[in-house]
Amino acid sequence: MDMVIREVLRLCSPVQVAQRGLTQPVQAGKYTLLPGGWSGKGNSWVAIHIMGISRSKKYWGETHMDFIPERFEPANVAKFHPFQYIPFGGGRRLCIGNLFAITQAKTALCVLMRKYHLRTVPNRPPKIDPNDLATPLHAKAGGGVWLKLIPRTSWDMARPPTVEGPTFSALTSEVPKFDAQGRSMLILWCGEFGTTKTAAEATLRIALSLNFKAVLKQCDDVLAEGLVLKDYNLVLGLISTYNGNPAVNAVKFTAHLQASQNSGEKPLEGVDFAILGAGNANWISTYVKIGRLHDMAFEKLGGNRLVPFEVADKNDNFEEQLEGWQRAVFARLGAANMDAFQGGLQYFEAPKPYLSVSGDLSKAASSDARARAKVNETDFFSTMSQTSCEVETRQELCSTPPLSDKYRSVQLLKISLPEGTSYLAGDHLEVLPTNPSELVLRACRRLNMVPEAVMIVSSSRPADQQESRWQPALGKEVLVSTFLAACVDLTAVPSTVTLAGFLEVAKNEGEAETLRKLIDRQDRAAYERWAEKRLNLVEALEMFPSVDLTIARLSEIAGRLEPRLYSIASSPRTCDRSVELAVGIVRYETEEGLLREGLCSTMLSTAKQVRCRVRAAPHMRLPEDPSVEVACVCGGTGIAPFLGFLEERAVQKKEGAKVAPITLYFGCRAEYDCLKIDRLRALEAEGVCKISLSYSRLPGKPREYVYDALRRDGPSIAALLDPKGQGRFYLCGSASGLGKDCTTVLGEILGKGEMAHGLSLISELQTAGRIIFDVWG
């Protein structure tokens, strides 16, 4: 550690320049510098460029800019010039605090590294103050040294490292092409939507390119298929957390790990593993909880951790964090400097082509071909597991909003359920959105295609490497309009990878130069400024008219259409053959005055049929005993699941059960969007609930948010969540807003001023199922 610190001080001296007064003549080239200045009566000062000396090729050789701590081995130090290393000065003016500073740095590093895994933040290099070229810009001004601190578990801290990481030279030197020679590898994944699966598929392709005998499995398939992890001896896991719970395809596997990890047996002895936790950092107290649990369980069961547990934030630079983990894992396995990664490249790159399309897309297909494509369309959507359901009724819940909130609209939709489908209060409805027809037509015009043309999509990838979004369409006749409507997200802001695909075929040099600036890995600011305009994929294509893309290439580089989850706002005890949804219709204007609309909510606002299915949310359940006290916190459409809870309790009360009133903390902008207030007041009159309303935009009144009401009712909340009690606390709303703010207030209340203790209690209560969050990004 001493050598590492000294090498850091050499390359990044805390003091770049020192001044010294002359006490005797000094020869500097052909000049003689005299003490006392030119008149002999003043002071002569010399500026010593410490940083220049520390990085001088004359003293440090050809590797003067490389990080090599071994320079400071005692045998090497003995050969130093007395003043070639002076971060704290030298001679009689040597800083008397230098040993204390180094000891302090060692202590701080030991404490930090014992408690955290440290990671650099991609594309956040230190910046120099433009007004003082010798001084780094501080964090408040956009500079600073950015690090990500990943807490270690108590299990981590109790054990020494199981492996040494790859050395710097191993990661940077030229190495021969790596060949895994058919070593078996199991890549496990779990997730609610496609992000984690796509990441796992990308990891699989890297593994196969390196000649690993790799297979991809969902976590629960391991138990269902009777797989033995030890047979693979190498397991990579990409594990998502959903509101603090396992994803639907990892429930059984996670329970199995929890049940067996403290058995004392070591069934994974000899198995190397690495776990990436995927999640959204806005879920403060449950962020990557399940990934961390898997990582700890694998080690307790005898596994050998290849690299420390790592995380990838879906609300941040997920792709870069994923790539960093992939690089670390495969470098640890012996494969450094691989072509499979882009990390050393200046620009982002699009994936290699693998799709092809046959058919004449310049003209409408025959009536027979269109008829066959329509039949395939039914199969196409049924393969996605959603069923077409009727929107029975639609009701606007907001009264007339003020001009400042003119686009505010919340609709209550009643949607029929297919025969044999059931649900419980608190469950979700998964809705598959489709691109609006006018945007599909614009895309067709831009790509010089006819919407009524029929095409057949083929893929060059092996069957076990196909992306799930293409499988329903492969090898079948499908209308161009259907494919664009359901398979490609035309409304999303193009990513850097998408723009890299644009650059491949840009014929105009001016457009190509603009695209290069947008996909520069070292300067993300240009892309971030461009993305703030919120241009969708079609508008971006129109912005770069020389970009000549085929529908196959566009599909490869563009984002996929993901299903949306909506909390069901009804109870099967009052509405069993249909479900109700409270849908906020997303509309807003950009800074340029362009109107933007949410894809799924806008579709739902007018649709007569929607493709959907019920998704169970087992974490969102009322206590079986209706006399248990419950507090529900929500804002806006976050009230949806609690409307179902209240109707459930109302029926129980009418049936004669002893029912504890639900305390509902409901945040609204003003009276115009106090959703279902008449029904809420009726239920309050019946003794089903107690309502606490917080208005954030009520004219003439100070702003109040639900967390203000929670803080005011702190003693009641603390009593509700007493460790010896049974009370439940539910929250539904935005993770980055309501979830984060209420977590902070809960931490204050439960920790009695000690935030760390409060957050620890929140985690314990969540594990016990007494604090339940149902939040979105």
C-alpha cells in the first residue's frame, strides 16, 4: 500500500508548484540567478514545477506516465536523485506532516476498502479549473474524482479475499488470442422485462466467441430441469431485483438458495462464480438486494468468487457498467484485451448485423399474402403471452386543471378479462404497447417502404442465441406495419448505440461528423444535450437524411418495445370479470415547444382493445387478518392498488369482520386531481379508512407533500412499525421521488435521528414483509 500511495502522489501531486527563495547564486543554463534579485536588495524566488519533475522522462524513463508502484521498492528508491520525488518538498523544507499524511491516507483507504468495493465512474475524468491550470476543478463545479462505493456484506468482511484480481500489466499488455477450450459455463439470469435477459444474451455471445461451452438459463429453470451447478464449475449470474423481491423467474431458485445457504454443506465447492446485480438505484433500501443475496449464498455454499459483487444501474449507464463487469470477469478467466469489448475504442459501436429481410418492400403485397400475414399476426402476439381484451368503460378522474397543468389527465379504465383469468387486489396488469399508426407511416416513408408490404425476417444467429423479441416473427410472413408497430420502439430517444448504427451508413460528411460527436465515449455531454431535445427514433432519422438504413438494420440497433405494468385499481370481490386501471395520460412540451406523449398511456386513452395479461404481485397483499393496522402512502395514480385494498376491506367489514381502518396518506397537486375523492370520503364515513391529504400546488397555501405528513405523524408511524407489532406500511409511487423522500423520512423516524440505524431497520422490516414498496423508476 505504501508503494501504491507514493506512486499516486508522483503522478498526481497534491501541490503542483512550490516556491523557494534563493540564499546563494544558482547557475541555470547560461544564466546565473542571484539571491536578492537584480538589485541585490529584494528577494529572488524560484518556482519549482513538482509535477513536471514527477513526470519527467529524464528521471523516470520511458514509463514515466505509467502507474508502476514497484518503482518505490527500497532497492529502486536508493538510486533516486535526492530531489526527483518531492510531493511534500525536500531538504530542510520537507513538510513535517508528510508521514502523518501518508499514514492518514493508509488508514482511510483501509477503512474504505474494508467496507466497500471501489469502482471508478465511466466517463467522469477529473477536470482542471480553467482559471487555475494547476488546480483540479472541485465537485460542486462539475469536477472532482468520481467513485462508486459498493457496500461489502458482513460475510465479505469476515473472510479474506478468495482470489487476487488481475494485475495492471495483465489487463493492458498484449496477449495472445484466448481460447477457453470448451470449458463449461452456465449463465443464469432473471428479470421482469428484457433488460437483464438482453445483457445475459450479450454475455453468452462473448463467452461463445471465446470458445466456452456456455448455456443460458433462467434461474428457476435450474430447479425445473434438475440441473446441477457443480457440473458447470463456472457460473455467471445476472440477477434483477423487483421491489426488493426476486423476479418472477427466480422465486423458487432464490428460496432454494436461502434455505440451503446455512446448512453447512458445500455443494458448490470447486465452482467459480461471478454475480452482477441489476436494478434501479432509486430503490434505495432494496437496490440489487436479490443479486447480493445470490452472491452471498453462492460463497456460503462453497463457491469461489471470481470478482467482487458488482452492480449495474438501469437508471444510469447500464451498458457501460455491464461491460465493465464482463471485462473484469473474462479478464479474471484469462481473456484480456478482447475484441468482444469496446472499452478501448473512442466511439460507441452498433452490434454486428445478423438479421435479414426478404420480400419486395416497395409495394403492397397481394391480398392472399396480406391475409396470410394477418393470420400470422394473431400467432405473433399470442406468442408474447398477451391476450386482446376489450376496454369496457373509460372515465376522466381529473376535473378541469389550471393552465399551468393543462395536460393533466387521469383516466379510469375498465378492461375485461379473458375467461379463466383471475387476480388479487394489489396485482398488476401488463400491457403491451404498440407504436401509433401515424409514426409507423412516417417510418415507412423515411425507409422507402410500403406499410402493406409483406416481409419474412431471418436471423444468422443460432437458435439458442436469438433475442426473444424476434422469435415470434422469424420465418413467417408479416406485414411491415405490424412489425414496426410491435417490435421496434419508434418513440424512444435513440441511444448512442443506435446513433453508431446511423454513422455506419451516413453519406453526408457533415452529418457523419455530428454523429461522431454524439457517440464519443470520452465526451458524453454532447449526447446528453442532444438527448434533452427528446427526439424520437423517426425524428432522428429525419434529422439525418443521408442515413440509408434497411428495416433489418434499424431493428438490430433500435430499442425494443417493452410491456408496461399498471397497478390494478380494483378488487375481485367487487369486480371479478374485469379490472380497473388508473392511467395518467403522459403529455408534456419540450423546451423547444414540441408536444410529447407517453407511448402506452396515450394508446390506452383511446384504445378499444388492448393486449395484456395479469401479472401477480405477491409482495402487494393485505394482511390475512383485517384487524392488523395498515398505513398506505401514495401520490397521484399511485393510489391505484390502495383503491383495491379499500374495496377489499369494505367487503370484509360488511361481512362482519373486525376491520382496522386503513390510514391513507394521499398526495395530490390540488383538488382538481384528488382522484376518486367522493368514493374515498364515502369509505372514510363507513370506517374503512382515515384519509390524510397533502396538496403540493393548492393556490394560496404552502406546499405539503406526503412525507411532510409522515414526519408530522412520526410517533404513530413508529408505533405502527414497532418490532414487536404486526402493522404494515405500504408505498406506491415514483421511486426517484416519493420512494426516495419517504425512505429518508422513515429512516429519520425509525432511527430517531440516526439515519444509518433507521435504514437498517427499514431493511429488516422489508425482509419481514412489514414495509412494502411498489414503485416505478
